[in-house]
Amino acid sequence: MLRSKKKEPSSTISASVHAEIALPRMSKSARIAELNLDTSRIPERPKTVMPGKVDRLIPSTRPSQPERAQISIEGADQGYRDLRFANSLIDENGDEVKLKKGAHVEITVAAETDIVKGKPVNFAK
């Protein structure tokens, strides 16, 4: 009658497994919160920069409202191609400036970080 030898458990554990076992268990949300608290890692808001050109200046209907500038976005293949906003901007020195017709501009669109994750937000309601 043959008796099979029982395998004895190995007492040696690889160093990488031993290091992983020594770490405390963390949930995914706790790891994300830990990354957000890290001061050396500064998260930047998601943004995109698009070139555009001032198409026309629309005079205000009331004296209390500023005139509006219409900017066409170059290379826009979907969605809005023209943007309209008040033509009263402030430069880096704090002085009020106005756009001129035909001026080339760069439009920066930035999103809040808490609305970027998950489903896209539909602002057209």
C-alpha cells in the first residue's frame, strides 16, 4: 500500500507578498480622498482652449446693458458655433477693455471637478 506524502506548507513568503500584506486595507474612496489631500499633487480643473474670431458687435438695447460680442468658434463641427457675451472685459491690470470686430481670441472652457465624473451634464433645459 502506497502512502502519499503530504506536502508541507512553505514557510517562505515572497517579499512583495509580505509587503502587500503589511499594508492596511483601504477602500477605493479612501484612496481617492488620500490622493486629494496630498499637497504635492495639485489637481487641475479639466479645461479646453478653442480659437475663435469676433464676428460682430451687437449694440445694447438699453443704456444700462453693455454691448454684446458674437464670437464664432473655429473648427466647431457640432453644438454651438457662435457665442454671445457682454463686451466688457478686464485685462491683467484691472482696466476695462472691449473686443473689436475681426479680433482673434482664445476661448477657455473649464469645468468643475465634481461634475466631470460620471454622467455628462446637460445645461440646455
